[in-house]
Amino acid sequence: MFSNNNRISTRQVFRLFVFDFVGESTLILPSQLAAFAGNDGLASIVLGGIMGSLYLWYLAYVLKKMETDLVTYMERILPAWMKKIFLVLLLVYFTGMAGYGAYIFSDVIQKGLIAGESFPLILILVLLTAGYAVCGGIESRARVYEILFVVLFVLLAGMLLIAAGDLEMEYLYGFFQADTGSVMKGSLAVFFCLMPLFLLAFFPSYVQKAKWGKLVHAVHAAMWFAIGVLAVLYVILLGSFGSRSLTTMKYPAITLMSSIHLRGSFLKRLDAFMIAIWFFTLFALVTVFLFYAQELVQKLRKKDTHKKWYLCGVMAAVFGVAEMLHQSSHGEWFRDYLLYIGIPLFLFLPLFVLLWGKGKKRHEG
């Protein structure tokens, strides 16, 4: 799985998961939360984080009982036909998530930097770069993100601090007005953006058992760090634009960065540099799902010799998903995909596999 010594530190795990969580959530959630719950979207953010904590506790408990990663346990316990079905479903899930991340990444580049450029061309370049990064192994990427983490988030904190000085306080009035159902819809949207938590199910074989608890704590800390970034950003977006205006924006965080007024010729274009935080976070999200999709194809084919060709096949499928999302005006089909494939796998597959294994052991005993 990993290059060199097949290991990354818990600190690197924390930073990798922060990148996985922050990109998608801070780009697409603010407008959705404003539409669902207005100013009470803050409550949705907190509730979504609590749901994420509960899910992480559940997943960590299941994996501790398995004493290995999910796929290895499936290979050991499940009948061959059932294992293949679940591997295919997981492959569809990872391909879809990589495609969604690639679509957002390419769309941000097109709208934020090179308007009018061909979307398929941008998408191809994004996927080629991501594929090259996957070939380099996760350890090399972890080292890069470890360096970028401090630089990017310190700059983001500075930009948000500057933006906080221009808030319209009247936009922040009016909490506790949304109904419970609207707040819960918002919290589910937040929870859906925490789907990278499921990647924890693929980690146990690559960390020492003595560090398993630290790994879970690192992922939990990364999740709440991302929740904190989202909450602060959401308050600033509310104070800058108001909840009604937020609902009309596709990427309000990008709009906020471009609207911040800085003095000095160099600082005037710092907002363009700050868009890079979403480039790197979305790139991390795409590469991690590409990597695991490639690994699943390898498990299905049971051959190591054609690994790069497997990656090319996955990249072609991801391109198709991203292009479909670009052509679709609303993407209802992707929400159905999340509802009927992604969420059941996210929630129930680990427990089902564990219970099947326990039942098999009792039967054999």
C-alpha cells in the first residue's frame, strides 16, 4: 500500500484526513446549509460532527474485532461469490467518490482560474496528475501534505481573520428559526461529506497494533479540525453575504477569497494563491479514492502485474463519472447513488461482514 517502509505516521494520517475532509465540505456545504437551515446551519455542522464521531467509534469497534482491514477479513470469511459482489460495490463507491471529487476540482479550476477552457481537457490533466501521484505511493504524498499543511492553513486563517473585519452583523441575527427537520437535513449533508471516515476500514493492515488507538484518535481529531474550519468559514460567509445570497452561490468560499481587499501589489493576488488550498485538498481526495479503487480492481483480478493498467481503467471510469456530473444540471442521479449504494456500504457493510464472520466461527466451532 505505502511506498518505502509501507508506513506513515499518525501525524501524517491526521493531515491527510484533514485534507480529505476540508476540500469538499468547505466548497459545497455552505450553500446547502444556508438553503436547508439558514443561520441555524451552525447547529447542522455540530450535529453532523457528532454523527461522524459516533460512526467513527462504531467503525473502530468493528475493525478492532476483525483484527485486520475490511477487505482482508472479507477474503478470509465470506464465500467467493459474496466477496466479489461486495468488492464490486466498493469499487463503484470509490470510483463515484473519485469522480465527484475530480468534477469539483476541474470545475473550480475552470470557473476560478481559466474560464472558457475545455472542461474535459482540464479533467484529463487533473486525472493524469492524480494517477502519477498514486503511482508514487501514499508516503511521498503524506510528506508533501505535511509540509503544505502549516503553510496553507496559516494563510487561510489570516485571510479569514481579514474577512472577519468586514462582517455585516445584521446578517448574523436570527438563530433558532429553522425547524428540526431542516437542521437534520443539513446535518446529514455534513455527515455525507465525512464519508472519507470509511477509509479507516482499509488501514489496520498498514499500522502497528500498538498504534491503532492513536490512529483512530488522529482521524477523530482531523474530523473535528475540519468541522471547526467549516464552522468558522460558515459564520464568516453568513456575515459577509447573508444566508439568502449564500443559497445562490455554487462555491461561496471561492467568492469570499476573491472579495477580500488587500493592500499592496503582491497581496492583491494572494486570494488567487489561497484557492490553492482547495486544489490540494480536492487533489488529496481524488488520489486517495483512485488508489483504493485500483487496489480493489487488483483484488478482483488477483494479479499484480497489470497494476498500472488497472489504474488507467479506473481513471477512465472516473473521467466518465466526472463528465456525467458536468453534463448533468442538478446531479440527482448522484444523490440517488449516494443514498442507495454509498450510504448502505458506509454504514452497514462492516457490521454485516463482522457478524457473518462470527456466525461462521460459531458454526465451525
